[in-house]
Amino acid sequence: MKLYTLMDKLLNTIEETLDENPSADELADTLYVSSVHLQRLFKASFETTIAGYIRSRRLATSLEKLLDTDMPIIDIAIEYGFDHAQSFIRAFKREFGLSPGELRKSGQIVRVTPPIQLFSHNSISDGLMFGPDIVFVPGFRCVGIAHIMPDGKPAEMPARAAREFWLNDKDKVQNIKHPETYIGLTKIPGADEGYTVYTPSVRVSELSEIPQGFTCNTIASGLYVRFYYVGEHHYMDINKDIAAGMYDAIKSFVDEWKTGSAIFRDGLYFERIAVSEYSAPDYDGTYCKMEWFSPICEK
């Protein structure tokens, strides 16, 4: 089943069965997939757990009964899948910052977790694309091997260079700060230059001797736009088709966003794969996540 279809069916099933408080195992059985696999994909895609998302959705839907009726809190708790009033009250206070009774008396506006929805632009080859969001990236230095990528050359060159660096070259770098984090830095010298520079890299804590053939780059701290891709495959299997789908999705947003209140700074972006997330003994190579960052500035 295509990842988009799987996640779409999962989200719809959750909404349809909220009053039954479905577990991840029950949802996985309904969708004929492994529970562990489903939970990993959900966490990578939506940056929360299935159980946490369901709890937030149940609490959000309980607000109507709490605020529009005189229904006792214990009855509301039971209706929305909580065994005891106190467990409902504790979860409610963690979610909204005040107890059900306090909210009922105050009429305060609270932020709720809406249903997650997928759209056509989320779906790309072999995975899902999310974003954009705005993040602050602390500055860092990275060391890697630069590759000149002439325009019009095979699109698989960056993926091949990344694999070669990660498997054979990264351990030559000293003072690696995050040994299990891959950085792929792209610099665009100019629109008319006819090439880009792609540098598979690792972050370093300080500069010492740079191995022959390697180069150092500094990523400035500041605001970045972030997209991320979740794929149902090993991180080493990110290929030219997946990359093309990602960049098409990003480009469509960039073209639209340049008319807004913020713009991308031309000439640089970087990819990040936290390989440590996939280094556990039980990692089976069936999922991955890659983040894409580009600095922005206000107009």
C-alpha cells in the first residue's frame, strides 16, 4: 500500500473510531500492517505518537460536551475513553493548562489539536513530503568532500556521492560532533554558472587538520525554512526520483512564497539525515526521514 494511502486511511480510521479509543495495535490490524512499522512511520511523519495524537483528539472532541452541556465530568470522561475522572482531569490539564472545571467556569479560549489532513502535495514518489515550517538553526561547521555538479548531468550524482562519503570517507574527519548525522550541503554559485557544488559532510566541534581533498563550510545561524520527507525505505535508497519529487514540491512553494513577507536567500541549502534514529539493532530498513533547510530573510 502506498504510504500516502496508508496514512490517509489511518487518519480517517482514527477519527471514525475516537469514541472506541483504538490502540495502535488495533489500528495496525485494521490496516493489515505491522504495529511497530505503523507507529514508526506515524512518528516520523507527524512528529507525535499515535497514542498521543488520539489522546489529544479525544480531549479536543470532549470540549463540546464540557462547554455546551451540564453533563457531569465523570460521564464525559467515560464517554471519551477514560476509566476514571482523575485520569481525564490530569490529561485535560496537561493538554489545555487548566482542569475541566476551571475551563467550564472561565470560558477561556484554548488551543486544540485539529484532525491531521493529507493533501495531494504531500504525496511524492515512495513517500510523503511535509512542510514548510520555520525553525531557528544554530550555526555550525561541517567538513566534507565537494563535488561539482554540472547542469544537465545525471541526477543520481548527489545520491551516489552521499553514499560514497558516508560509507568510505566520513571517518577520516577529526572532531566529528554528531557522528551519526549526515549533512548534504548544496551551494549555487550563480544562476549563469552552469553548475552547483554538492558537499556530503559531517558536523565538527572544532577545526583541526582537514584531510586532503576535504573542504570546510560554515552554516550561519538564523531562520531557515524546513521541509521534510518520510519514505518507506532505507535512507540509503533515496534516489534521483525521490529527490526530484522533493525538489518539485519545494520549488512550487518557493515560487509562491517569494511574493509573501519572507524570501529565501539564494545560493545555499542543506539536507540532514539523523542516521542515529536508524542505528538501533531492530531497524529493519523500511523507513527513513530526510530534512531540507534553506535560510530565509524578511523582505
